[in-house]
Amino acid sequence: MSSLPLVAIVGRPNVGKSTLFNRIIGQRRAIVEDLPGTTRDRLYGEAEWGGIRFGLFDTGGLLSEEEIQASTQREISKATREQAELALEQADLILFLVDASAGLTAGDWEVAELLRRSTKPVLLVANKAESRERQLDAVQFYELGLGDPITVSAAHGVGVGDLLDEIVRRLPRVEPPLEVDQPKIAIVGRPNVGKSALLNAILGQPRQIVSPVPGTTRDAVDTQIVWKGQPVTLIDTAGIRRPGRIERGVERYSVMRARRAIERCDAAILVVDASEPYTAQDQHVAGAILDARKGVVVAVNKWDLFQHMEGAEEAYREEAQETFDFMPWAPLVFTSALTGLNIEQVMDLALLVVAERSRRIPTAELNRLLRDAVQRHPPPSKPGKWVKFYYATQAGVNPPTFVFFCRNADGVHFSYKRYLENTIRREYGFIGTPIELIFRERS
Ligand code: GDP
Ligand code: GDP
């Protein structure tokens, strides 16, 4: 997903953006819906046409129906403009959707003006053109100065194939990855927690050789550093901030931006703000790291504000354990980007996590561990469904993946899987990374 080119649909409300989005994405679930607790809005999905994959954004999803209902015309056009700006900032190709049944409107002109000023490629798409008459009418949109309109009917599926042909023809060629084997660390978190400050603090460490990476990606800035002799890529996603009413939409956007950076990294430094209570967004970003099965170190930043308070660390640790209880293996570091507190530690730890993710446990050792574990605590089984473990092997790394061959694999209880995971972690650590346990039938 990381290297997928990004296409954004913009246009004033009601032109059919979400209809077109659904038409192109089809039955695939939008990625956003996988995040626990996020909005149900369909915002981002992935599509493939002629063997070429791309990500698709519906910027209309940034405003909810109720928000549109409650808005004045001026607010709506402002929001539409801001959505177009966001799309310009993020996307590789913009689909500017207009409504052939409504004809040219002032709102269309406003968006067109913005788009004309940018260097990003734009496809002008006239929707609701299901009849021959409407298709002919659509030529009026040529006036917008964005080329010939492509006519479609998103609702009826007319012309969408031709549109997809055009889309994939205009997409930039995906750049090959810059460096294959060097660790990539993403700095993620919700806006204002101190991501930029932390990055600067890392770059400001002594013995740092920093070089910018040419051809930086769309939504994150890569910085090449050499950390204690080891080349490392830092992926920074410093938040975009816009004042005003679409702040909520921007917050959602920044989770997606984080998600894309996470996909490219080996381990993420999840920055949280010690001076503010945890929010759902902290959890969403953490959830995205977990979904991608990447490593993580939690940097509890702005700790300069609490450092000298008695018992602060213990109290905070407890709270963090609750908030991120779905990844109890994630280490916590108390940092201050301002004073430099533990900046070296957080980098060291992130690199340790990367190393942990590629560790391999010899099969013989693993099976000794399994035998002992089973002896200590035999797996509970239902009568007639005896669970018996034969052997285990580590099938992969990044994340470490273990396959257990057993009889009645279906009957291995969740709590027993947890027990085996804990046993492996107690012995081998695997600090900061998810590990995967797979149970295979073998009679
Ligand atoms: P959005 O606000 O831009 O996301 O617009 P929607 O996708 O919600 O569509 C607005 C309205 O236009 C809905 O009532 C759709 O059913 C309708 N609509 C969308 N596409 C077409 C189309 O191709 N033809 C016709 N006639 N109506 C459409
Ligand atoms: P980002 O949006 O996550 O990139 O956050 P910034 O790096 O822009 O920081 C947001 C605000 O928090 C700025 O005003 C910073 O000066 C402040 N800040 C960042 N790190 C620290 C820290 O370690 N301690 C304190 N006290 N303030 C910090």
C-alpha cells in the first residue's frame, strides 16, 4: 500500500463523489473501517485496473451529512475548497467531479480555480451523464479550463471503465524502493504531540550524519541518517494543521497519513503527549501499527513537565498499559524533545525492535520450549477432541511467525495461545514487536 499512487475525488457536495468512490472500490471494504472506533465514512480504499493498483480518496467523506445540512452555502464552499487543497497536497492525480445534470455552478468555478493553479494532473469528470443529451451538455464544462470532461454515470456504471483507463494512464510510475535492507523508523502520532520536535532532537544528537533523501514520498518526509554507524531511514509524518471546521476531517486524514508511513516502516515511534489525556486518536494510530504487524516504541513525550514529580512514571505507565492493552509488549520511553531526555534511548530501542523482528529461533530450541510448556500446563481439551502438540517451527520473520503442528488445532483455546505467546516472549523477548502464532492440523 505504501508505494501506491493516490487518487483523490474532489467536487462540491452532491455531485456524486461517494457514488463514484463506491463504484470504483466496489465491495472492498474501505481501509478506514478496519480501524477500531473510526468513522464509518468511506474515505479511503484501494483499487486495481489493468494490473495497476492505486489508492482512492473520497474527500467528500471529510464532512458528514449532518455537517453539510447544518452549514451555510458559504461554509460549504469553504469546506469544499479546503478539501481540494488537502487533495492537492496529498494526491498524485485529482478527479474533479462535476454534475452534468446541474450544469456549471459557482462552486465548480471556485474549485477549478484552485486546481488550475496547481501542477498536479487533474481529470475533469462530468457525472450523472447517463443520457446522450446529458453527455452532449457536458461540453460546457470545458469552459473551466481543465480540458475535455470525461462523462460518466457513477450510479449506472456508464463510462467508468474509460475513466479508469484514463486514471491509470496518468498515474506516476511507482518509484523503486530507495534502500532495501536498512531499518526504517516512522515517527507517528496525532498532531501536536511533538513529532517534529522529536525528529529534530534525534537529528541534533551528536555523531549524526544527516542527508535528505531525494524523491521524498508524497505524504511523509524521509531523512537518511547514520545512527551509531548504522544507516537508518526516518519517516516523518508531522501533522498537517488547518484551522476551522474541517479540523475533524483533517484529524482523520492524519490517521491515514500515519497509516501509510507505518506501512513502509519496520518499527514506529508512537509519540504521545504526557501533558494531555489519551485520546481515541492515539489508539487509532496504535491500532494501525498493530494492524500492519509492525514494531513499536511508545515515546511519552513532553516528560520535562513531569520528570520531577514523585511517582509520575509509575502512574503514567499504568495508564498507558490500560490504553494500549492490546499491545502489552510495547516498551515505553519517557522523552523530552525539548531537553533531549531519553532521545538516544528511544532511537536505540526502536533499532533493537527492528532487530528483534528478524530474529530466528532454532527449531530444536523452540521444540524444547514447547515440550516444557506443554508439560507444565497441558492444553485443556474437550473429550474426544484431544489437543496434542507435535512440533513447532519458526516459519518467518518481520514479524516473527511460529507454526504449531497439532492434532485438533481448532480446539486450541485462546487462553492457551496467549500462554504459549507469553512463554515464547519470556524466553526470547521479542520486545516491541507483535509475534504471530499459527496452529496447523496434523493428525
Ligand atoms: P457526494 O456528496 O458528492 O458524495 O454525492 P453522492 O455520491 O452522495 O450523490 C449525490 C446524489 O446524486 C445521490 O442522490 C446519488 O444517488 C446521485 N447520483 C450519483 N451519481 C449519479 C449518477 O450517475 N446519475 C444520477 N442520476 N444520479 C447520481
Ligand atoms: P507535531 O504536530 O507532533 O509535529 O508536534 P510539534 O513538534 O510541532 O510540537 C507541538 C508543540 O509541543 C510545540 O509547541 C512544541 O514546542 C511542543 N513540544 C514538543 N516536544 C515537547 C517536549 O518534549 N516538551 C515540551 N514541554 N513541549 C514540547
